Amino acid sequence: MIHNLWTNWSVFRWVRLIFGGLMIFEAVSISNYWLLIPGVIFIAIALFNAGCERNNCAVPNKRR
């Protein structure tokens, strides 16, 4: 899992990380702490490379 944090950084992972950081910064600067929740979620998705990229989450359509 630690190896996954430091490898395969794509443009979209960087975008999620920066967007999450900006959300946290704005939440603290305008005292809107509800904005911290999606900011932390975006950062976690970027760090752990979770989410559906390139339609990898689709359920295979196998019929027998």
C-alpha cells in the first residue's frame, strides 16, 4: 500500500490532490468547515489512487 502512494502519478491524481488542498484551504480561510469533508475525500482519493479511471469500475457484461 505504501508503494501505491509513490507510484503511477497521473495528471488526474495531481488534479485531485490540488483540488482537495484548495478546498481545505478555502474551508479554513472562510470558516466554512463543511468544505473540509470533500477536501479530505479528494486528497484521500488522490493519495490512495482510488476511483474509477478509464472505466475500470464497470461491471463486466458476461452472459451465459
